[in-house]
Amino acid sequence: MQKYNRLLYFLAVIKFALPFFLQAAIYEPHRDELLYLAEGRHMAWGFMEVPPLLSVFAWLTNFFGGSMFWIKIWPDIFGMLTFLMVANIITSLGGKTFALILGWL
């Protein structure tokens, strides 16, 4: 497992940073993102459309300024953490480099 740690963390950083490089600066928030930010201003234990924890992250986004960076950071963080969890499962089952790259895709 130690042998693949560098590859694992390199792929996790790419998974985190790549959406920021692929996203054009001219795009504005999507209508769902605007809905989530509005729900963050009116906290409740859940709305019909979304789970309650999403409103907490929307509140944090509003607290940090509500810029596109903060709107896009949460999906990137959770995508990276999901990859790290899957990669740990892959390496514990004996997967090697090819399996890690497939898990990244």
C-alpha cells in the first residue's frame, strides 16, 4: 500500500483541482446553486427537495462570501474524499496502479 500512496494522493489532488481549471470564468451559478444559497439564508431541518446538511454547506458558503470558488469547493472536496475512500478499498483488496486509475475515472 505504501508503494501506491504517491499515485493515490496525486490523483486525489488532480480530482480536486481539475474542475477549477476546466470551468470558464464567465459562467454564473446554476439555478440549483442559487436555490441552495437561498436555503442557506433560511435554515430549516430540510426542505422537500434537499437534505438538511446541504443547507449547512450553503450557509457556510454564504458566510465565506458566496463566490463561485466557495460554491464549487464543496463538490470538489467531497469528490476527492470519495476517491480517497474508494482508492483505500481498491488497495486493501490488492488493486494496483491500473485499478487506481480506473477508480479515479
